[in-house]
Amino acid sequence: MTVLDEMRDYPGARKGEPHKSFEEVWAQPPGLKVLSSVSHRVVGKRFIATGFIFFLIAGFLALLVRTQLIVPGNTFLDAETYNQVFTMHGSLMMFLFAIPILEGFAVYLIPLMLGARDLIFPRLGQFGYYCYLLGGIIVLSSFIFDAAPAGGWFMYTPLSTSEYTPGLSADFWLIGITFAEIASVTAAVELIAAILCARAPGMSLTKMPVFAWYILITAFMIAIGFPPLIMGSILLETQRLLGLPFFDPALGGDPLLWQHLFWLFGHPEVYIIFLPAAGMVSTILPTFVGKPLFGYGFVVAAVVSMGFISFGLWAHHMFATGLPILSLSLFSAASTMVAVPTGIQIFAWIATLAQGRPRLTVPMLFVLGFLFIFVLGGLTGVMLASVPFNWQAHDSYFVVAHLHYVLIGGMVFPLFGAFYYWAPHFTGRMMSETLGKWVFWLMFIGFNVTFFTMHLTGLRGMPRRISTYPEGIGWDRLNLISTLGSYVLAAGVLLFIVDFLRHRRSGPPAGRNPWGAGTLEWLYPTVTPGFNFHAIPPVTSREPLWDQPELNDREAPTVEGILNVMTDGRRETVGCDPVTGEPIQILRLPHPTWIPMFSAVMVAILFGATLASAYWLCAVGAVGALLGFALWGWEPSDSGVTRFAGLGHRLPVNAIDRRSHMHVGLIGTLLILFALFGSVVFGGLFLWNTQPEFADATARPVQLWAALTGAGGLLVALFAVAARNAAMASRFAGAAGLGVLTAAFAAATAWGFWLTLLPVDPWGTALGAVLWAMSGFVAALLGTVVFWALFNVARKLASAVQPGQAMADFQLAGFAKGTGLMTIAAAGLLLACALGGVG
């Protein structure tokens, strides 16, 4: 059968543009239509540019803070404005700059490094970016409405509850930050699937660039670490809006529950910020030494172990809250233990330096600056891991200094090095070595002058978050020095902006692989074409540009590889086995579309209208979002055919397989959902254990309905699996009937949670509120099963599915099994309460 014959009976081809050339199919839309682009390079650059703007705003706020503290008794800012300024400074830096800009670099670089033409869920990237942008706008708009949050970037309860923070200031933070975090978790799913399922032929896990390992572990950490904050923010916003007593001690709540949920996110976040930056260091350093990274395997093992250990440290931020001595000892030991994998990476970098004679370019200077500053920050971190010292230094400027040494030294310096290193990719031109060295020294000197003195200020007893201080107690000169240092640091950032804008216009052309790097993103001349690779070359080394001469001996467009022909006029990349890297499928990628942007705007309306108590508008946003998601999924399927891929391969298109990108993406999504579920269960168990008298006062759920609800969760999973099996056997009538049964049992099971909890008053006790929150979360997942199952049925009734195209049913079965497991777990906890655990 010829390609044209295949196209005639292949409905997926209708989404293609067979009249266009390969270059035209991958071209970016012109004019304002570029807003509909789903290219990883466009989306990645948007994340980077937006994150840098938030960095500048947050930096300006930091200068206001330092100006207020330059002399004792200063009245430059009043106390309330000062609280707003430092709260917004921390919030913007932590939530809207650090992680999004690093994700932007990952979104941009990972496909280029791994030999892919794009990320494999491009629309998800566009959706996530607009969620991030709109969430950030919601947070910043609080200044316009004179409602900027003033409770600190950690938003501790009870200060952030309605009793102590009336008005909308805390709501702007909770709603805006939670909305923006959607971008982080969607990017995590996208990056996990891309790294595991879209690599060049032969690129096994052991041949991946080390940067990909750093990003893979970071993505898993985001998937597990962000849900506690998201769930905590939802619980706190629900308390503010509806009066539910999650954190109210008078009704069995506990303010410490917020701290636990926040730091379950907050301490892994430190490593989520550090690891991508460390991955940049591990990529840049070998280039300028001219040798591979020393101890690749040890570094990967250290990164993996750091990802695990980071989730066992959260309570070291809570040493002063009255935790039991045993807990203090365990968390202190874990806080010290994390120095081991960190030390392995540092020694690997030092050993790499020792292998050659480093070229002291601007990126290399920032790497060396990172090593100096981060090691100092790590040493003070070990000091703070000691409980007695922590009690003395807690909430002092010593902690502020440590935080900035770790985060600015560990992230901002590598980030600026990365800007200089990868700038040719963004603009095709080289930035100035002379100006770059001025930038480095101004930032390095300014940073150390600013923050090293804060160690001394903290040791002299200055608490953080105070807007002024009296004269003559030993803080005057140190604060003056810190403020002057901050101005020098700001001058370095300003000079970087000048250099970046200048080089876009008059910087020297970069050419092909200007640094002599070994990784695949430098195969093509800078300003890589929209498709990244004409043909995707086989890879046999971690440094293919150093070890595979055939990649350098000919022009990049003529390099041999897989997918050297285009079928159906579609955007395509190769899908691989997650472990071995061998090609197993052709991945069809979407063309530019407005649907993700529309969906993000609708979700923004849903979130934003809550601030105005316009609940009818919330309903409009919810319906619009569902419509957007339905349009997103309602299109001809790509599965069910095979295509010639080159290099002797004939591969299925979008294979229905547990190794496929769709299944791996589903696993990443379920990981996030299980982390959300685990967070609310943790809250219930915490209150159950710490407030036993209120647990006894909580009414018991109905035993019979709890048992029936658990059985319903099992039946939902079984019917979804049966529908999948029927669809994969092309028995679409049976699959449709089973889909209806799946939806019916999912709806009935969700209703079962309502009946189970009817005796429990969610306003009566905090534990009762948590039981309702847990059940409501699982009921929402069951509602998703209802929507998805009926959606699949509608596609079959509309003849939008052909034999071999059972991907939607295959995915629903996996989602239903995960939902069923959470349903059974939730029903089991309710049954335990009903049988005597509560009441």
C-alpha cells in the first residue's frame, strides 16, 4: 500500500497539510497568530522572558526593602507597605520566577538535547504558560486594588485567616499562586513524558545528557512536592470563603497543619530550584574544560538520592514550633544527610575542573561563582540543621542570609551563566565577553557584600521581617553595608540587560557550535529551524558531537537519521522505549491551535471571579473550560496505522502501549493526583492524632454507605477496564455500552460519598471538614471519569473512532483504576471512622 493509499483511509491525515513542504509544516504562524504556537521553543522562551520580568519586579521590591533598612528609624516605607513589599518580593521570587524560568529552559532545551523535534504534549505546554501568566497577573493586580498580601510568602495561619487578614489580600495570593502552580505541574508531566519517551535512536537512559537526568528528577519532585501546597491553599481559601475550620483551634483545627503542608512543598522546592541549575553547571562545565563530566554515574545517583531525601527534611523549618524531641532528632539527621549527595556533585565538578585547563569565559565565571557561593550556603545549612543552633538563629537575618546564599548562589548565578551560554540559541549572536565579566564581578561582589553581612546581623540578634530598628544596638553599619551591596548587585543585573539588548542588534554571529560543546543541541547552526532536526540521528555517546564525527563532518541538514521523510503532512517525532531508547513509534504532534489558550482563559475566569464573589461567572468559566477540554480531545485519532520511518524502521503511529508517551503522561498525572489525595489524608490523620477530643466529637459516617462506596470504586475500575478491552478488540458497540455503565457507576459512587457523610457537619469540627474535603476531591475525580467515559461514548456514536484507535479507552482505564484505588482508600478511612475511630 502506498502512502497515498494509506492516507485515504486514515482519518488522522485530515489534520495534516499534505500540500505544504516539511519546512512549511513546521513554520511558526505569522503575526498575532504566533500566540497560538505550540512549539517548545516559543513556549520555552515565553516562560523565560516572563520569569525574568517577574525577577526584575521582585528585585525592585527587594531594593525597596533594603532602602527602608539602610538607616535606623527610617520612614521611607510605613510598616504595612513594608509587609506588602517583602511578602510580594518573596512570593514573586519563589513562585513566579525561580521555578517557571528554570522550567522554561527545560522546555526549550530538552527536545534539542534529546534529539526530538518538539515536546510530545505541546498543547499542554501552551496551556501551562497561559495559566502561569494569568496567575501571575492575578497576584500582581493586588497592588492595583490596594490589596497586596502582607502575611509573608509562606502565608502562615492564623495570620492569613479572615479573622486576622480581612479583605482580599490573602485571597489574591492563594488564588493567583494556586492557579500559577498549574503551569508547574503540567510542565512536570510534559517533561517526564518527553524525557522518557522521545529520545534519539540509541539514546538509552545511561546515554542521556546529565541535564536531562536533573530535569527528570526535578519533574518527579514537582509532581510530588507541589500538591501539598496546592491542597493546603485550597483548604485555606475554603476556610476564608466558607468558614470551614481546617486551621481553627477552637474547632479542632491546627495552624501547624498549614506549616506541615507548606513545608512539605517548601523544602523540596529548594532542591527543585537547585537541581536544574546544577544540571546547567554539569552541562556548561565540561564544555569549557573540554572533558566529559567526571563520575557521571555517581552524579546521577546523587541527584536521584537527593530527590528522595529532600522529602524527609520539611520539619527542619519547624524546629521552634514545639515538635517532639524524637522528631527533632530525625529531621536534624536527615537535614545533615542531604549534604552527602550534594558533596558528591561538588566533588565531581571539582574533579572535572582538574582534568583540563578551563577556559575562563563568562559562563565559566558564573559557574565558579556558583561553586564558591553555594558551598558557603551549604555550610550554613549544616549549621542550621543542628537543633540548638537553629533555635538561636531561627527567624533571624542569619536565616535570610543562608536562604539567599543557597538560592541566589545555587540558582541565579548558574542561570546567568546559562543566559550567556545558550544566548546564541535565542538570537544567533554572541553576548559580550567584556561586558559579561563586568556583569559577573558586579553581581558577585554586590551579592557577597549584601548577604554575607546579614550573617553577622542575624548573629547580633536582628529578627527578619521587621520594618525598622532602633539606633545604637549594633545593626546600623551592617544594614548600611548590606543596602549598598544590593545596589551594586542591581547594577550588575542592569548591565546584563544592556548587554542582552545590545547583542540582539550588534553582537557577532555565533555560527555552528560556538563553544565547542558535546551535546546535541549544538548540532545545527544557532537559531535552529522550527523542526529542530531534518532527520533524527542515532546516538551512541553522551557527548555525540565529540564522539561521533559523522555528525560534524557534514552539514547538519544532511545528517542521516530516522524520520527523514514526512507522511500525511503532519508534524512528527520519534517515540522510544523509556529505558533502551530504541524507536517504538511515530509521535504525531499538534499544529498551532488556540484551544489551550482559550481553556486557560476560562480557568482564569473560574479562579478570578471567585475574588469578586461572582459565582455565576465562575460557572461560566467552568463550562468554558470543559468545552475547551472537549474540543482539545475531539479530533480524529492518529493510532491504528504504521508508517515507514527510515533507517529500516516501520513504526506504528501513536502506539497504544504501556511504554507509550500517553501512558507515561497518565502515570505522571496520577502521581500528582495521588499526592493531592495523600496531602488531604495527611491533614485528616494529623488532626485525628493531635486533636483527639475533637475527633471524638465528630459524628460518625454511615457504615453501609461507606462500604458500598468502596465497592463502587472497584466496579468503576472494572467496567472501565472492560470497556478498554472491548475497544481494543474493535467491539465499539460493546465498548460504548460499558462506557455508559462506567459513567453511571462513577456518578453513583460520587453520590455515595454524599450519603456516607450526611451525619457529619463540616462546620462542626476540623476533622469533619477534612473528611468532606477528602471525599469531595475523590468525587471530583469520579466526575472526571463520568465526563471522560461519556465523551468516549459520544466519539464512538459519531463514528470518530476506527479499528485500532482505542487510545482514549486505554487511558481512561488507567485513570479509572487510579481513581478506584483512591475511592477504596477514602471509603476505607470513612468506614474506619464509622466503626469507632471517630466518635
